[in-house]
Amino acid sequence: MQQTWTYRFACLPLLTLVSSTAFAWGQEGHSIVAEIAQRRLSAEAQQGVAAALGAGVSLASVSSWADGQRVVHPETTNWHFVDIPLQAGAYDEQRDCADNPGHGDCVVRELQRLRTELRCQPTLEGRRDALRYAVHFVGDLHQPLHTVGEKMGGNQQAVHGSIRGLTCKRNCELGNETANLHVLWDTALIRRTVWDWGSYVSRLEDGLLRSPDVQRAAATSSPAEWANQTHVVAQSVWNDKIFPADGLLDDHYYDAVLPLLDRQLALAGLRLAQFLNSAYGAAACPAPAPAG
Ligand SMILES: [Zn+2]
């Protein structure tokens, strides 16, 4: 979730200092989202995915590829998040998604483009890249801190203290790799809940994904609406009622936010499936823009 769910370009220098797993809704979060979607693909979407990635290649295996692209394609940097002011009531395209030349605009607009590009990029390579970006960015848009502009989406909000969660028995201090709120959400909360990402998928399949409420909540197809809903979650996990100003956390925070973490991962998986099923099931591609 920082880097993924993601990180932001200002944190790129850290890449040389911290293991790649520290950056990546870490690889666990993105894999959870991708696997939930994979199990719900329509026949058409399964064909589209196989044509783009090759037979038998899973969505989970490509779900963190986009994070590596930021280094070689900085023009994709801003596609991983949308900077909505924390106290704002809703996403505002002009305010929150302006194009930043050389860095891109935001995840909402990029997902709107990808919906068509998945099927309509003229080359196989283009369609494959569109799929790898889509799998990643639907996940990113459900990491709460990816919808907040303040303090670089929480990358500059220090956290410390100790969280045991469901997995940690001793030495549960939030350490170097979990020193800020964004990374806490990208990786640490997930790792304090399960030992491996496949177990998180099972946790959700056996629990929240059976809930009609989550099925209903997932049934909106607009990335702008996803941004708004995720932003409401961000407001509920980063405010002075639940998050102390000094960033000193314990299991009270974990217990309060775990249902929201579960819900965001479940919604992202369901919506990714919906996004791919809709995209690959669509009819004709738009006519290419006239040259010149
Ligand atoms: Zn990302």
C-alpha cells in the first residue's frame, strides 16, 4: 500500500535504502486483491488475461510490476495515488488530478483510460502493460493513504509503538520498515494479521466476501466513486479520535482499523474483477484519433 497499496515519487530515494518489500499495499496487499479478482473472472476476461500475460500466468504474479516502472517511467509516478485533501468531502478532478508534466495525473484518470486500453491498445505489449497497471492501480486506489495529499499520503507521518495484531508474539515494535503511517498500511497491518497473503485471501473468502453488504458496496464501477469511498476510510483511520498526534500506536489502533483493512482488500478484489469483466466484455474499440 505505500508504494502500493505504493509510494510516492518523493520517497524514491528511500528505495536504495530499504528492501523492496517495504514499499510495496506491499506485494502481499496487491497479491490478495489480484487473487480475489482472478477467482471471479468471466470467460471473456479469462481469455483476455491469458492472451495478454500468457496461459497460466496469474494476476497476483504481475500485481506489483507497476511499482518498478516508476523508476524507469517517472511519467507513471502519480498514477499510483490521488491527492485529495484529508478534510475534503469528495474528489475534485481539477483540484486533485491535474496533470503534472513528467509525472502523470492521478490514479482515477489512469484507471478510466485503462478500461479501454486493456482491450484496445494496438500491440500485445501495450495490452499486457495496461493489464499489469490496472491490476495494480485498482489495488492502490483502495489503500486509504493513497487518497490523501497530506504529508505525502502519510509517508511523512511518523509512527512508533508496538502492535501485536494476530501474528506477533514478541518484539512487536514498529521498526525501521514501519516508521510511517503509509508503510504501516502498505505492509505492516497485513503482516500483523496473517503469515502469508494466501491466508489473507482465505480469511476474506471465508468471512467478509460472503457478506451481501460487501457485494452491494462493490457494485459501483466508477473509479471516482471508489476514490471517494476510500477517502472516507482514510478520514476514519487518520484523525485525532483514533490516531494520536505523536504517532504512538498500540493494539487499540489495530483493533479499530482491522475491519476497514479487511473491507478495503475485499472491495478492491471484487471491483478489480468487475473492472476486468466489463473491459474485456465491451464491444468495439473507439476509432483512433486522427494523426497529426
Ligand atoms: Zn502503487
